Amino acid sequence: MLRLLSLLQTHRYWPGGELADRLEVSERTLRRDVDRLRELGYPVDASRGVAGGYQLRSGTAMPPLLLDDEEAVAIAVGLRTAAGGAVDGIEETSVRALTKVVQVMPPRLRRRVDALQTHTVPAVMGEEPKVNALALTVIAQACRDDERLRFTYAARGDEPARRLVEPHRLVSMGRRWYLVAWDVERDDWRTFRVDRLTGPKAIGVRFRPREVPGGDAAAFVRDRMASIPTRYQVVVDVRATAAEVERVVSRWGTVEAVDDRSCRLMMNVDELSWPLLVLAALGADFDVVGPPELRDHLHATGALFLRAAAPPASE
């Protein structure tokens, strides 16, 4: 029963035969289990015929067992915040959970969540791209349901244009979200920054999923980002182990071990402030291989800090 409920929550619609095969039960047993879920208050719709199947729909209240109204609103707001990157490492999990909650949440509760989100101002450091949590939910549902998606996209330096895609995965990288999708009109794989797209809408056309090149959506995004021309290629030899440096650098650079006590760090960046922050966080000695601008930036920043650290002149 729990496995059936989990499957119904992770797919918008299940053909009866496919669902029975996944559960390894007969269709008669499946019908009996669906009836039990209905008795517990879960709103499961069924369609008959050759293409008949089952769908968990929004109800007039949250399903029993799980959450009351106040808990549902609190969880949805918390998931939206986490999906925006407030808690590192759980963004993608938060979007999946948010998708499940929104699917069964009645409209009156959705309005409360939207009101709370609209009238709450988070305090953030720096200028970070803003991603609409509802857009993330729409995209995640289209990925889950293998359903084509339309949206308007403004690539860097280009005019906004309508795009039709077969969505594959949402990838969280740093504080940005990327959609990996097959572009139907360009007949190729593409990555889209979610903060640059507007009006995502599933159009009701299903597709047969393709395999992303390399089989790893996150690696695909990293490869595409690495191919984008950047202003500086930073190369630094660090007197620390590769594992120690990787823990700090994470996905923002490439680390190659030189020996068991040192490694080479490489980063492609448009400005040099971020490499300085990373090098300071490492707390290890290092040598700059290039570019020369990084040495100049280090000298200027070091002089600034030394002036601040100097004792005040005596009167």
C-alpha cells in the first residue's frame, strides 16, 4: 500500500497495466489496493478501458495521515526556501518534495503559501539570481511526467524567444538552477538557466525519454559551463592534498593531485574576487601559475588587508 501510494505521488498518471507490473501484482489486486487508499481518504481517480489507469489528484483537504493545513503550509514555505538555496545540498531534494506537496494541496492552501512567499523578504548576501519556486515545480512535474514544456527564454545577449523542449532533469549548481532538456526545434540537447526563463507550461504532449549524453545530467551541465568562454583561466599550485582542496572548491574548479601533499587547482572565471575567497578559505600556501592579473589582484588585496591590520599611529 505504501509503495503504491509512493508511485502515485511520483507520477501524474499511471496506466493500470504498467502500475500493476511495477508492483508485481495482478490488476485485480491493484484495484483492491486502490479502493483501500480511497477508504483512507486518498483521492485516486481511475479511468477505464484499454488505456485506463490511475491518478492521485488534488483533494478538498490534505490526505489523512500526513499533514494538517498549518503543517502543509509550513512545509511548502520551508521547501520553497530550501529550493532557493538557503540550505546547501538539499535544493534538488526540496524541489522533488515540493512537487509532491503541491500536487495534493487544495487551492486555498496554495494561495496561503503564495501570500506568505510574496510578503516575506529574505535577507541575502550579494546579488543572486531569483528563481520562481512555482516555475521550478512546473518544470519538475514536466520532467517527472515526460511531458513537453514551453517557455520564453532569454539567453545572454539574445532577445527572448519561445522554446519547446522535452525536459530531462533540473540541476542545482551553487545558487543557480539549470534545466537539462532536448530542444525539439533545434534537435539537440541544451541547458537553460531557470532564472532566465519565464512562463513555463506543460502542453500535455508526452514523449519517450532520451538518455542525456554521458548519462549524468549534473556532469552535462558542468561540461557545458566549462565550454563557455571566460575571461580568466586561474591555475594555482596548492600545498595541500587534493581531497582537502576539493572539499572547499566543490564543483567550482578542477583539482588534480601532484603528489600526496600538493595539488593543482584550475578555475575558469570572469572576475578574480571568487578565486581569492577560495584561496583564503583553503588556509594553505600556494603558488600562482597564472594569470598575471591574479598576482596583481593578490598584491592589491593583500596591501589593503595589511593596512587594516597595522596598529594605529600613536598621537
